[in-house]
Amino acid sequence: MNKINLTFAILLLLVCKPLFASKIINLNTGDAQTVMLDTSAATVFMSQPKIVDYKMIDDSKVVIFAKEEGQSTFIVYGDQGQEIHNSLVVVNRDLTLLEQQLAAYFPDEEIMLNNVGQQVVLSGTVATGRVKQKIYNFVGEMMGKKSKDLLVTVSADEQDQELDYMTRQIYSGVINNIKVISSQQINVKLTIAEVSSSFMDEIGIKYSAVAGTAGNHINQLLHFSATDIVNIITAVDDDKVGRILAEPNLSVISGETASFLVGGELPIVTYIDNTANVMFKEYGIKLDVAAQVIDENNIRVTLIPEVSSLDTTNAASNFNLPSLKTRKAKTTVELQNGQSFVLAGLLTSENSESVTKVPLLGDIPILGALFTYTKSKRTTTELIIVATVNLVSPISTESVVLPSMQKVTMLERILRVNLSDNDREQIGEITATMGFK
């Protein structure tokens, strides 16, 4: 049994010997390399002579030279037909010129280029993601690689909408392993308010009177800033004038998207082939936001706000399900760090009618109209969205200061002052020496 196992192991070793002996030789286009052989060569085989060719110098010395990108199997046989050399020659593109061009266009960045098979790998560190994408695009274009668009979308109207300015290029054969020291993050602070139609006139602002060509922001607010409008609504504290619906505060990495929803889901029943299907539609205050840093100070932001509420007056009679009243908008603006803008003009009107009548007399046919009073009322409200964008940086855990409760001493309550910890210790020592605890 042992002899059989030993014989099988020897045969397996002889069969696999060419595989173990094979190795990989990496060359750049135009390079040459000398291969030294242990014994005299009788026959040389090159599987892809258009990619790699060879020249015999003598019986034990062969020079191989790369002609174009690709790979070829290189095998050498001895006088008796035995295999004395087996290797895979991989020809990569010469990256010397590309490295020089990269250093010329990006002198402040330390980027390394490496050939890995048929792929070119970028490595190194850069300050921002915007520089990372620029270097990647530069290498892909200079190498003439095929590219395709990687689209970034946000959901709106139950469909994905593409954001052209956030489209990124993906190049085949180029792997981007560049690391970003600190990703740029954008904070978008929004205030969504609903105000009465008379509110703008009361504070002296009328959006419809703002002159300008199409595309101008509604930031010509006379002497008012975006935060002033929010402060006025908060200070008035009257729901008839205006009320704050939501104040979401979202942070998003440059080039990414974020969403916000405060509300619920409304079941919608549909029938297909006599089978009831239930779908759920979101309602409430919904926001989709996408942001990207264009340069050091400018930020491009896309906002898709939506405010919807249940409308029982137009409910579906078959299922007793309410409909939705919706106000939505989509806008893309470019702001500087710390700037705000206002989006307004989303109007809605509600008509109501109330009937007041004298008991008994109001129910008399024909004559009852003389004892009945009908009042009609029309309410118009406008949706205002105030947005402020800021570039933010993450902080360490040690830098976070949490609010805390601290007991107030009897002396502080009497004098109505706030003492520091050192003052409390000194006063405690003095009162202790006087016999007070």
C-alpha cells in the first residue's frame, strides 16, 4: 500500500512539475529582459509573438522583448524534448510618461500608479474627494479608457430623478484606491413654515413683486434675511399668522444624498384580476436633498421638499380612504458657505361655509331663510422654505460638550448670581470655618 502511494506521489510530482516551475515575468511595452537557462535550449515557443517576441543570443541565453499590451506563454525545451523553462509574460503599459504628466498637472499630490494585470491602480492620499475624482478622470482620459456615467438620483414623484451635475465617470481598467484625508460634509438646515396670505404684506415683503429674469433666487428680501422671517413667525406665536411645520437639520457627504420624513403612510387599494393589492404612499413633511462642493466656497444643492396632508372631504367613498393634498417643489441652487435662500410661492386655498339659524324658526320652509345666516370664508396659505448650507467637519468625542445640571447654593439663590466651581469651594471653606455646613 505504501509503495502504491509513493508511486502515485512521484507521478503527480512529474505531471505538476511544469506548473510549479512556471513564473510570471512583468514587462512594460518596449522593455526587454534576458532569460538565463540552466541547460542548452533546442526549441523556443512563444504563444503570442505579436505581444512578446524573442531572440536567441546563445544556447543558454534568450532575450524577450515586449511589443504591445497583453500576455504570452514562454516555453523553452531542451535537446531531448524536456521542458526547461515555462513562464507567463505579462506586458503592461509603460506608465512613466503618465506619471510625469500627472505630477505636472497635480504637483501638490503624491499619487502612485501601478500595473496589476490589465488594470492600472491609483493609490495615495488627497485632501478632498473633488481632487480624487479629478485625478481619476485625468488618468482615464490620458490612457484612452472607455468610460460610462455613474448617475446619482433622488426620489421625487415616486420616480428617480437624475442629477446631471453629480454624474461621475467610471473608466474600465482603472481602479481608484486614492484615500481622502477628510471627506467634505455639508450641513443643510431647513425651516418649513406655513403662513397666511397676509403675512408677507404685514412684514413688507411681496415675492411676486421681485423683479428679475428667470432663474433669479428670491433672495431680494429688502432689509430682511432668511433667518429674520423665521424669527418673526416664532415671535408672533399665532397659528393664524404662521406656524413652523418642521426644522430638519441634515448633514450629507459631498456628492451624496439624504432624505427626511415626518408623517406616515396611507394605504392605497388597487385591484388586478379581481385581486386586491395594498400599496402605501408616504405623506407628511418629506425632504430629499443632494449636495456637492463645487470649489472651496461654493456649494450646489438640490432640494425636493414636499408637504402633504390628509383630505377627508375628497375621500374615496368605496373604501372610506382620504385623499392627499400635496405641495411640492424642486430647485437647484448654488450658494457660498453659510448663505441662505428662501423658496416660496406654494399657495393653497380652502373654502369653508358655516350656517347659523334660529332654532325652530330656521327650519320653516321658505320663511326659514329669513332666520338663517350663512357665512363663507376663504383661507389662503403659503408654504415658505428657508435653507442654510454650511461646510462642516467632524469633531472628536472629547470635544463634545453635553448639557448638565448643577445644584444652586443658598447664597446664589439669595444673591441671584452664578458662581464658578472655584468660588463655590472657597465659600464652602469659609462657611465651614465659621461653623456652617
